[in-house]
Amino acid sequence: MIPIVVLSGFLGSGKTTLLQHALAYYKEQGLKPAILMNELGDVNLDGSLVNDQAPMKEMLSGCICCTIRGDLGVELMNLAEEYKPDVIIVECTGVANPMEIVDAVTDASIYSSMVLQSVITVMDARQFLDFSLGSERSKSFRLMQDQLRCASKLIINKTDLLAAGELQKVQAFVKELNPYALTVSTERSDVDPVTFFSIQGEKRMEVSRQKESTVDIGNDHHHAENRLHMYGHDDHTDHHPHDCQEPEHHDHDHKHGEHYHSYDHVVVHTHFFGRPVSRSEFEQLFRGLPAEIYRAKGIVQFLESEGQMMFQFAYRELEIIPIRPQKPVNDVAVIMGENFSASEIEERLKRLEAAAKPLASS
Ligand SMILES: Nc1nc2c(ncn2[C@@H]2O[C@H](COP(=O)(O)OP(=O)(O)OP(=O)(O)O)[C@@H](O)[C@H]2O)c(=O)[nH]1
């Protein structure tokens, strides 16, 4: 049986950072991991951070709620057959409802030798707290809560961005949402690897599925009852069943005739850069982004320096690191958020490039 570890968590919460710790641990243990990575955008930027460390299959710009279920099962089986890994790690997109992934994994395990080991949810503590205090209960906040509910292991990450006393607030909130998960608080997703990634002697997560029912409401139908109960988390022998998803929080909409994402309030915009840009203006653009843009990442070249840089923008924080790609990669920005105007952002990016033109040609 190949254990499957699912990494879930909102956009930019620290999943890829966690994945890197997991890969280092498995390497140290002489184990062979494989990765299945699902990205919202058309380019897999996270993959370039880890792809020389383990075999990886990518599912790009997939409709995470609708098409992924079939594809995920197939990709998992392909990975298992091709590489015979000791463990497969599935990194979900930041807006995936892990329920769908769990469902797909359990479907796949019916046909092949795979078993769901754990669902690890990483949360950005700062963002979670800000969202929880917001007057408006956004769809993204509801999704975040669903991701927390589904976890068998939970990481309250980015504690460095909290003020004194705030961690306790987050911990209490999280405990209320999911008292069953093994929960730790970290910086940079730095967990105890044995507790979080060990595949030896761990009890597996058992999942019992209720029959799916479809409720038609006008033109929409809601897969409203795709509820799972999880039992027997490794560190809880009491086997308390709990619903990891409450129907009133379920946002899973499809529309007939159109291909709707479960989280169609999430906008993903991809921009390919045609030339290097000014670093200071680039940073200024990111500082001035609307609050609805939670996440951006990409590769860019600056006029002021040589070579390509990877940038990561996660809930108002921008990081820029030089990279040496092993194969040619485009200069690109993938920008994600909730109901923002993609055309306005595209305009800003075009202006950034246009402003760089005279400098570039001088
Ligand atoms: N300040 C701070 N930044 C962190 C921490 N952990 C991760 N980051 C940064 O947050 C950004 C996003 O981290 P990732 O690990 O790529 O997040 P992710 O969940 O994989 O992102 P998506 O897959 O795009 O949803 C990166 O710039 C990280 O360096 C932390 O504990 N504190």
C-alpha cells in the first residue's frame, strides 16, 4: 500500500515550504517520495522549487473541483506504476476544498494499492486572524475554515507575523473548528518531521463516505452532501467522528452548460513579461495591490540586476529570490485573489513594462 499525504491550505499559507521539509526528511530516511502538484495557473512555479528532488506530475489550470477527481486518480496511479514510490505527496491548490481531493484519493484506492495517510492543512495565522476579524465573512474565509476542518494534522504557520497574544486567539479558534487534529504552531512550516511525515507504523486515516446526493436548485446543482467522517487519527484513539464540512459552508457550485469552478469568486490572472522591469516600480506595484489579491508568484527580470528572479507575494508580503533554472522558463506573473479586476491589474503590469522600455533600450 502506498501512503498518500495530502497537503492543503489557503493560497500562500506555506504548503510548498512544508513540502520541502517533507522531501528532506524522506531523503534522510532513504525513502522515495513522489509528488502530485495541482496549480491554479497555467504554469507550475512551485514545481521549479522542488522538481529535482522527486518525480513529479503536474495538474495545471485544472478545475480543481470538477475535473480533478477523475484526473487525480489517474495521475496517482500513473505515478505509482511509473516510479513505485514509498509515499505520494499531493499538494493541492490554495483554493481546493480538500474534501474533493480526499474523495478522489479514496476512489483511487479502491482500484490500486494506495491508502490515504493524512491530510495536513497549513494556515497563514496572520491572514486567518485578519479574515476572522473582518466584518464580512468572505467566501475565502469559509473555504479556509473548511480546509481546517478536514485536516488530520494542522499547522498554524507564519507565527512570526503575529503580535503578542494573537497566537492564543488563533489557537483557540482553530481548536474550536477542529479539536481532533494534531495541531502545531510554526514559522516556515518547520514541523517535527517524524510526527508529520513518518509513514512507518502510523495508523491510517480511515474515511467513510456518505452517499453523495445532488440537490437541484434552478439551473445550479449543489453536490451538497459529499460529507466525510474521519476516524482514528493517529494520535486520537477515541475515534471521534466529526463532519469535516458543514453543508451551510459548502460553496460547491456548478452551472449547467458552463464549466464553473467550485470557487468561482477566485480570479487567476497570468501575465507573461516581454522585457525586464524596474525593481523599485515592481515592488511599488505590489505594495499598492488591492486587498483582494492574496497571492502572486512568478519569474521576473529586473533592469538593475542580471538573471531571473522568483517572486512570491503572499498576503501582503513580497519575497524576491534569484534563481538558476535548469531549463528555460518564461518571465511570468500569476496573480490570484478574490473578485479583483484582472483587466486593471493587466493595465498596471503593462504600464510597468512600458515604463521600463526607455531604460531597457538606453
Ligand atoms: N513571514 C513568513 N513567511 C513565510 C512563512 N512560511 C512561508 N512563508 C513565505 O510565504 C510565501 C508562500 O509560501 P509557500 O510555501 O509557497 O505557500 P503555498 O501554500 O505553497 O502557496 P500556494 O501553493 O501558491 O498556495 C513564500 O514567500 C514563503 O517564503 C512563515 O512562517 N513566515
